[in-house]
Amino acid sequence: MAFEERKAQIENRIAELTAHMQKISDDLDQPLPADLEDQAIDLEDDEVLSSLGLSNQKEVGLLNDALKRIAKGTYGICAKCGGDISPERLDAVPYAVTCRKCMG
């Protein structure tokens, strides 16, 4: 996959995650119901949503770092050994900084 295609793929993923984080934020902004049992369920749901939001934020940061590596011309190059990161690994983990051999 060419770097321009990879860049577009990463930008699309960032847009998806950003939209998902906005939905999570909107859901978290909803007022709690009056019923105490429903409040307890909503609070538990809010904890899960918050965790998902943090996970999405982390992935967006990693993807933005990948875009920076594309711009610098270092994308797809292992940070440890300097070898190529396989296209299959980049398909699975587009923000990978190490090859399969060095990731362990």
C-alpha cells in the first residue's frame, strides 16, 4: 500500500474515532434519571464509556504520530532495528513503530 493510501486510511480512522468520542461525550452529558436504580446503571455505563473514550484518545494520538512519521519519511521503518515493518503488520496496526521481530 502506498503511503498516500496509508495516510488516507489513518486519517479516516482518526475521523471515525473522533466521531465516536463526540458521541461518548454527548452520552456522558445526559442527565441522570430520577430513579436510584437507573442512576446506578447509568453510572456504571458512564464508567465504560469513559474508558472507551480514553482508549480512543490514545489511539488517535498513536495515529497522529504515524502521520508525523509519514511526513518525515520514517513510516514503516522499525524504530529498533531500522528494517522494514511488514505491510501486513501495518494493516493490522497502522501506528506500529517496530517490526514483528523487534516487538517482543
